[in-house]
Amino acid sequence: MTETFTTYRVEDHVAVLTLNRPQALNALSREVLSEIGAHLAMLDLKDVRVLVIRGEGRVFCAGADIGQMQHMSAVEAESMARLGQRVFQAIEQLPIPVIALIHGGAFGGGLELALACDFRIAAAGAVVGLPEVTLGVNPSFGGTYRLPRAIGFARALSMMLLGERIPVEKALEYGLVNEVVAPDELEARGMDLARKLASQSSAAMAAIKRSAHHGFGQDPARAQAYEAAQFGLCFASGDAHEGMAAFKEKRQARFHED
């Protein structure tokens, strides 16, 4: 029987993907990355409106699997990096919101996984960082790209060059996480947020995500032209008509009724 390192379930239009390798602190091996990628490829976007990513055991994710990487050649290491980048880019490019629930710690590839998500909710007392420099390598699953976008270039560069690990309370000040909650409230808070997002217009959320990612750092004219095109697509989906009708009629919009 083939061993699996993740679990996946859907309830009330919310998919929950769990890293389930607690004995290795949910370290990201090639096999784990491939499983995550397979789940993403099979997402039924007609049913799933939000994705929640969490970790089983003591931590969210301790990072890439050092035992697997230790004896890699340069070619093998680059291949591993590109695999992680492809999977995390697929997460970032999903048209639905993605929520990371961080507890215990998110280091290296674990934080890079969280950075690919749209929301990061953390349990009080957790610690995060990109400490790869202490291993003699650079972050390679998109961290050098996404961390500066999340908290600013100077602060991100300092964190990475020092291999600094920071408490999530400081990460909240930096804007690296959206919210810090009591550890025993993390799962409930994450699912509450997921259900709220699941009730929103899928077309509008997809348009917002696409426009924000496309427009970041882009020429303003091109960014706004893309934004206008996405605005038109919202009308093509019917969600704009339903939302505006609900507003005029002073009722809750029903975006997902058959």
C-alpha cells in the first residue's frame, strides 16, 4: 500500500488540505509536494469555493525535507526547487481564496507555502521564518519573491540574510499574517473565514485575485486595462446583476443558487 502524506476533504464548499506527516514535522519532500500538486489539479471548482491548508501535529510545516536534500547534486537541487515553485504558484493562481492555518511553526518551505496563500491566520505562540541561510542555501520555493511583496524589501531581505525567526505577534505587525488567535481557536476561526468567503461571488473573488496579481508592479495603464476586462467578466457571469439587484432590493445576494 502506497504511503500518503496529505489528507483532503470537502465540507460546505470548503476544501481542507492537511499536511499529514507529523513525525517529520510535515517536512516537504518531493512526494509531499507532488501530492499537494495532485490535489490542486483535481480541485472541482464548481463545488469548491475556498481552500484551507493546515498541518497535523506540533507544527504547520518545518520546511523542505533536509534529509532528502542533503546529498542532492546541483541539478537535483534545482529540480526540487522548480517542483516546489510550480506547486506553490499553482496555489497562488487558484481563482478561489486560499487560507493557511499556521500553528507551532512555519519555517523555510513551510512559510513559503503559507506565503502562496491569500490569508494567513496564526495561533499565538507560533514562530515563522526563512532560515535557509543557516543551511548554506537560499529560499527556493518562491520566498525571495513573495516575502518582499508581503512585508517590504528591506525588512524581508534582513529576515532572510539573518535567517531570523520571528513570533507571529511580530509577523502580525509586519503584515506577514492577517490575524493571531488563541491556539484552541485557530481551526474554528479558519473555518468561519472560509465559510464567509464561500458565500461571496466566486466570479468577483477570482477577478480580484487575478487583477491584484497581474497589476502588482505592472504599468498602471496595463494594470487598469486588465482590471476593466475583469470587471466585464463579472457581468458576463451574472453575479454582478444578482449583487446589484440584491442591493436595490435590500436583501442578501444569492450568488450560488441554481
